[in-house]
Amino acid sequence: MTSRPSRATTTLAAAAALGIMPATTASAAQDAERHQPRIVTDWACAWNGTDSQALGALFTADGTYTDLGVGVTFHGRQEIAGWKARADSLIDNVHVTVRAAHRDGERITVEAVYAGHLKGAPKPFAVPMTTLLDLDDRGRITSDQDHYSLATVLTQSGLPADWTPPTH
């Protein structure tokens, strides 16, 4: 039985073929994906997919998701799924590309690139992000902390430093 490449692997290979990303970088990212913990692959797929419930389903019932870039925390699967839905409504092609993942007991540190195109912004963004995932004894996420620079997201997007997303 052959396995299908993930969306991330396919995207990376296509980017390398188009000259957007050097083939060595794409190859390194593909190698990282093959050797990362399953929960990291599931987490990245949930962010890169369109089903907001998929992200929430990776968490324990009382799990927390903290986005330190914008300073918000969400509690429980429904709030976390709602955060993903809000991100999808504000950012076209929101996605993460995992560069490396390091496990120490029940904590995983994920090095990634967080990217997309804020709706209404002149340009897309792609910024480094570090995520800390704490797991329970069954491998579900109890805590997610995303660390990235909102200032860099706004600068790359061509938006002013005081930009705030529209309210829905």
C-alpha cells in the first residue's frame, strides 16, 4: 500500500518545482514532516485544512489555546475551533509549515512558518513561529502556545502597526 503525500509535502514540492522555495529547503521540510510526532502532523493538517472542528478535536475537553501574537486565550474544543474559523475568515490561505519538532516528555516544541494573506492587505505574510504543545497521557493537546511577531505579520502585509481586524 502506498501512502499519499500530505498537503504540506505536495505544496512544498510544488513550491520547489516553481522555484519559489529551494529544493533543498523543501526536501528538509519533507524530512522533518516524516520524523515529527503524529500530533504535530495532525496539528499542522488541521491548521492547513478548512474544517475548524479538526483543530478543536486535537485538544482535551478543557484544553487551552493561547495566541501570544494577538494576546488571546481560548478554552475548550469549541472555542478553539471558533478561533480557527475566525482565522480562516480573516486570512486567506492561512497555513503553517513545520520546520522541526522536538519532544521532551509531554512537551513538544514546534518550529514553523505561519503564513497567509490578511484579507484587504496589499501583500501576504510568512513569519517564523514557535509553538509549545503540552500533551496529556493519551497524546491529546492540553495547552498550545503560539509565539510569533504580530508586528512582523503587519509589516510584511503592508498594514499599519495599529491595524485591527474587522469585527463580524
